[in-house]
Amino acid sequence: MSEETFKELGRSWGQGISIGICVAVLTAVVSILANRSGMAPFPQPPALAFAETLAGRELPMPVGLLFHTVYVTGWSALFLRCSPWQGAGAIVVLSLLLWGGVLLVFFPVVGWGFFGLGVGPQMIPGSFVPHFLFGLFLWGLDRVWPR
């Protein structure tokens, strides 16, 4: 696709990255509050678990937050910049695909089993909530962010 086609499709990279960072911060705040209150079903923050799996050792929480920020910002910016499908329906599909990826790829990689069932069945709805919030925040910020 040409640069002109991309301009017609979505936002600039700068806008996508800016919105993505905001989505990452909002979802991180909710996740941190859920972890501290004991509402989150995860044995540890998922992004930190992934970073520790890659590093093969324990890491401090800021590394997990960095992984979370890069992951959320990357998907947000890529979607807002490159997706030929925009709007609420497309964001729902993206959120569901990312949730499926967590259940089928991410959880097994970090040792939590398919669907997180190595930890327990609460991992399925527990991992849906942050992906729902991701979609909600991405949709809302995309609607209100100036073009």
C-alpha cells in the first residue's frame, strides 16, 4: 500500500503512539489497583511474568510495566495507523483476538497452561476484563482525540 492509502486508513504514527501510551497507562492503573486489592486472579502481573520468562530470572515491577506499555502501545498504534477497519466493531475484534492470544499462547509460555487453567478457571474471565478495558479505552480515546 502506498503512503497515501495509509493516510486514508487511519491516524498518524504519532497519534497512534500517543493514544496507545494513554491506553497503556489507563489499563496499568486499573491492573495495579486490581492486583493490590486482591481482585486480579493472576499469580503475578502478566507482563512481569512474561518479562521474567524471557529473562529467566526475577525482575522488578518497572520492567513489567515497561513490557505492558510497549505491548499495549504497539498494538494500539499499529491498529490505529494500519487497520483498514476502524470503529467500535473492529476494536472489539482486535480485543477478542488479543484475549485469545493470551489464553492460547501467552499463558502457556509463562507456565500458566492453556486458558490459564494451570492456575485456575478464574483466569479466563480474569483475563477478559483487561482486554475489554483495552478496547473500551482505545475506542474512547480514538473518538475524542483530535485528528
